[in-house]
Amino acid sequence: MAKIVALFGKEDFASAASERLKAAGYGISSDAASADIVVSYCETQQQIEDLYFGDEGFVSHLNKGVLLVDLSPASPNLARDISSVALVSGLNLVEAPLVVRDITLEQCFGRENLFCYVAGEEDVVAGARDFLDVLVSDAVATGGAGSAQLAKAAHTLQVAAQVISTVEANALYHAVHRFSAGEGVPDAMPAAFACGNEGLLKAVQEKRFTSDFTVELFLSEVSAALTTADDADLIVPQAESALHLLELLAIIGGSDLAVAALSLVFGEDDESRRAGLDWNRANEVYRSHDHGGEDADEAEYDDDDLDDYGDFFTFDYSSN
């Protein structure tokens, strides 16, 4: 009898994964209570907490023995909390934060473009490997609860640095070209100077701003990495800068754009408008935080507590 899988969270991923799972002989259900395997891939920490600990949460309503596979970015502390409660509830949890290899692809959730770090009880992880093999091309074991999220956070910090440095380097070429009226200076950075980030540079220069790997998703990954650092009393200024740039792009309407759209933050106003961005939104938000009025979304920010990355992790950009 085919095992039944229920997928929750990011719809683009669920759609792509469902096709692979059905081809591999699994059944798909929208009802977690009837599933043998429940997969979550959330974009905010609040979504994860609601799915697992809410009034209808997994840990209190699923049958004992169900396999839980969490692909979401989260802090190791949250991962350990979920693991502990799942164990007490008789559930089998695999912590498996997803990694997208090429974040510039329009449809980025193909199996070969994905891998995950994986942590949990050894026997549970071993039993989940065939299932994970349908979803991702590789599952890298890291150890006990929380270790996969730590590995994911370290990976995210490096990716964030690559993204920001590539976008800024290309913007520098463009700015100097304008400043010198184009006298022998190319308008964009040559691919040979991209330090291994040629794919992202090409996406920026070709203005490929559509991808299932959105600014909102990347923002959640960076937020999780910063929460991980904050929990360890570590300051990571480069990642904080990346978060604020992503946050700015989301505020002006870019939450559903590809990460390459960060280049628009450094671009011309006309180009930003063509991409559907509105800088007036940023003016309104930042004016409201100059100790003025706040609306419901803006209240998520806390100017007196900017190192509390939970503020960013739960910010609602959906109206953009």
C-alpha cells in the first residue's frame, strides 16, 4: 500500500515535490491526520511554530509513528524544541533544511537543484533516506537535533555574502561608467571578475527577476541564520547588512521577485518602477519609525531592539 504524504508551506515547492512523489509511488493528501509522512517547508518562524505547536498543531494531533520532515530554515534552538516535543509525542522527526543550489533559476525546486542537511535520531534518519532521495539529490548527515540548522545557517551566511558582493560589484562598474561618461569603462562587470558568482551576475545583467526562490524566502533564511548567531551572542555585521537590503527590497514591493532583483536597489528609479517597485513605501515605513505612527505591519519593527531577528522573521510583506 502506498504511503501517503501531506505537504505544507511554500506552494511552489509542494507542487514540484508532489509530482516527483507521485511518480515514485507515493499518495498525496492535504490532510495531515491521514498521512504517513508530513513535510513542512515554511518561510517564517511563526509559520513553523503554528504548524507544530498551534491549536491544531502536528505534535498534538498526529498519530504516533508519523514521519515529520521539516525542510524549513530555522534556528537550532527551535529545531531542538520541535525535536524534543515530537519525541515525547511519539513522532519521528527529521530536521532537513533545504538548500537551493542555483537560486537564479525560474523554477528552482527540481530535484537536481536541491540538497538538504539532515539531523535526527540515527534510525529515523536512516529510515527517511529513500523518501528524501525523491525530493533532493543529496542529504548530508550532520548529527543530532539542531546540527542541520546550524550547517544551514553557516551556508546561508556565505551565500548572503556572495549575493551582496556580486550585486555591489556590478553596481560599482555601472556607477563608474556613468561617472566617467563611459570612457573606456564597461557598463557592467565582466563575468571573468565574478569570483565564482558568474550565474548570479548573469541573472543581474540579464534582468532575470523571476524565480521560485524569492526575496521573501531568502530573507527568511538570512533571518534564521542571524537568529542562530544572536542565540550564541555572536554579531555578524555582513549578514545584518544583507538582511537590511533584503528587507528594504521587500518593503518597496520586491518580496516576490528573484534575489537578483537586489540590483534594483542600486539602479535607476525608472528601472525600479518598471519592475513594480515603489520607493514611497520605504519613505512611509521609515517615517513611521521616526517615532511617529505605526500601522499593523510596521509594528513588527522595533527600533529599540534591532538585534531581535524574530522581528524580521515574522514581518508581513504579503501586501507588496
